[in-house]
Amino acid sequence: MRDSIGGGQTHGKFRDLTRRRTFLRVGALSTLGIGLASVLRSEAAAENPASRAETPAGSSSDNPTGTGRRARAKSVLLVFLGGGLSHHDSFDLKPESPADVRGPYESIETVVPGLRIGELLPRMSRVMDRLTLVRSGAHNNDHHETATNWVLSGRFGTPFGDFPALGAVAAHELGFQGKLPPYVAVPRNPSFTWELGRSAYLGGRYESFKAGDPSQAGYRVRDLAAAEPLDATRLGRRRAMLDTVDRLARQVEGNDQLQAYDQFQRRAAEMVLSTEAREGFAMEQESDVLRDRYGRNTFGQSCLLARRLIERGTRFVTVNYGGWDHHSKIFPTLDKKLPEFDQGFSALMEDMDQRGLLNDHLVVVMGEFGRTPKINKDAGRDHWGPAASLLFAGAGVARGRVMGATDRDGAQVTESPVRPADVASTILQSLGIDPAKHLVTPDGRPIAILDQGELIRGLFA
């Protein structure tokens, strides 16, 4: 039976609103590193098992994934195609179907014998030998928020996010490696009507660090700009502001963000001043040639930044590339978006492969669902949970493999269905995290990370 998270917890948040508003009035705290402090407490959880999740009796500490699979991934890079990529027009074309199903695009050959993909993905056709294409993603939900939280957490719940996203779980279980945040979203978390893919009952300390848009001119991450020399007057003002926040923090009890500030102020300051942290986000260190190869747009530069971050120790990066919800005039939009994806993601595959990063970093591409087989009256495709295409690469994933299949119209999976819980279980096990492990809510309830799902069979070499 599915666990239900949080009526009491939600009401508790509303009770804290007044106190949180009081704290927010202090303002201008980014120069003090408070934006980072709220995520830094995950390190304490990693160092202090007593403060972390509990594993129920019968679990084996000798087998961290609970399945016998050895952890292969140092980190995960998730490209999330919010809105739902049309599998019919990208990776699962149906040339034998009627015109109102197959659409206008032809298929092209790839470097993998017998594998054909859409004609708007010519660069991807040259890197398909570096990854596995899964054509059998499947579930039964067509609602954006509900499906997005489902695929990002591996557990079905309400649209409001009952369960923590996989990135938050990774931050909770693995903590820091170096001075970069363990969970980063580029440019930010997915959002339709509200922010999705959050930490749920794990709390604010495990939320993603929002990196912003790295394609912007003069890109700098808030909190991580190079420190400026401070004269005595400015230094005095900063210390006075710090004292004000400290006094306020002591007055307000039970506030997650304030506790984070008290406990992790020093580590946040170290991170703000750290050359390692600043360089992780220093896009200007990359050559113009490489930046051009990725594409001078938000998606291309987000992929490049994600590569920089995982290379330097970030555990989980979500690249949020939305805008795939095409209920009308889908083909003029795909004419623009698919080439952008083609350029950015193919560059990521080539770059990671050349750097050896595919040996021990897992890359996943997915949306919340696919699109309807038939083109609607507005020349678009609607939401479709029963079938979708996904991509996997790195950390032992087989190269040049195609898994699963759909029927003639791309409507139903006919071979090797892959459910959201299977994707989540595979990601967690690759990181060395036991999907069956129980995490503990603020009110003391143990809840399994996943209540179902298994390693995707045939995905790994």
C-alpha cells in the first residue's frame, strides 16, 4: 500500500510562515553564503549515521544496493525533457503507420547497424554507439505534475510531491565530495505551475542548488562570485548583519533554514571563498570552440556546466530542458527544439567519452511521458503515459544497444516495459544506494525510498 506523506507536515509549514517571513526581511544574505548553508547540512548526515535514515532489520550492510550490483556511478547527470518528448518524432518513428500517426519526418541511419532515428537528430545518429536507447518507458498517468514527481522520485503520489526527488536522496545518502553542492539543478528545477522534483519530507537542507542560466553573458552564480576586498566600513557592516541574523536565529526555534545557517555557517563561508567551488561554475574557462560545439543556448551551456560539475564531485545534476508540451503546431516547434537537443546532447556524449567520464558517471534522458500516437485537430500531440523513449549512458551501461519496443503506432509497449520505479531503482543502485532503505520523516515515520521497482534488465554490459 502506498504511503501517504504529510498532511500534518504541510500544515506545519503554514504555521511557520510568519516566522519565515520575519527571517526573510533581513535580506541581502547571499553575500554571507546563507543560500548555500541550507544545502550544506547533508554533509553532517553523511558523517553522522545516527542523524540519517534508518535501515530496517534484515537489511544487509554488506550489500549496499540490496541486489548484489556493485556501485558504478560516482554521480548522475539527468537531462529532464519537461513536457514530454514526442517519441514518434525522435527515437521511435513509425514509417509504416498512417500519416496522422507517423508525422512528416523521415528516419535516418545511425552508427548502430539497424537503428534508425528521426532526421532532425543527425549528430545524435553519430553517437548512438555510446549509449542505450530504451523505447519502452511506460506508466499510466498523463498529468504533468503528478507524472513528473513520479518519474523524478520513483514513487507515485500527489501532484504536490509527496516523495523526495532522486537528487535529494543522493544528497542525503552520499553528502559532499569536495566543496560543490551535492545536488544541483541547471538552470532550476522543473516547473509547470509550481516547482517540482524537490526534497519533500527530507527538508530544505537537501533541496537542489539552482545554478541559473549559464548561457547568459557574464554568467556568475549567486553566492559564488569572487570575493572582493573589504574595507573596514564594509567589513563592519557585514559583521553587524551577521550578528543580526544570529540573534534572529536564536529567537526562532524549529525553523529548518535557520538551523542550517547556525550549524553550517562556517562551511558555507568556506564554499563561497573556495577556488574549487567558483571554478566549478566558471564557464569562461572552457574554450570558445567547445562552447560553440555544445550550442550557445541555455540547453547546450547547461549540458556543459553539468559536465563541469560532475567532473568536480557534484553527486546529482538535473539539466532541466522543458518546452516539449506541444498540443498544437508541434512540428514547427520540433523543427527548432530537436536540433538544439541534437547539438547539445551529442556534444555532451562526445565530450564525456573523450574525458573518460562515461566510465563512472551515469547519464539519463527522460521526460514525464511521451505524446499521443495520433496528431490532433490542432496539429499537435497530447500527453501519453503508456509509451516513451529514454536514453542511458555511462557507468557500465551497454553501448549501442536498443531495448524495448512499441506497437506499430507507438501507442503501447510490446516488449520489456520500464516503469518509473525501475528507472529510479537503476539510478539508485548505480550510486550504491539501497532502494529499499527506509528514510525517516520529521515525525519519525520510516518510509522506504522505493516501494517497488528493480534494476532495468539488459541495460548494463
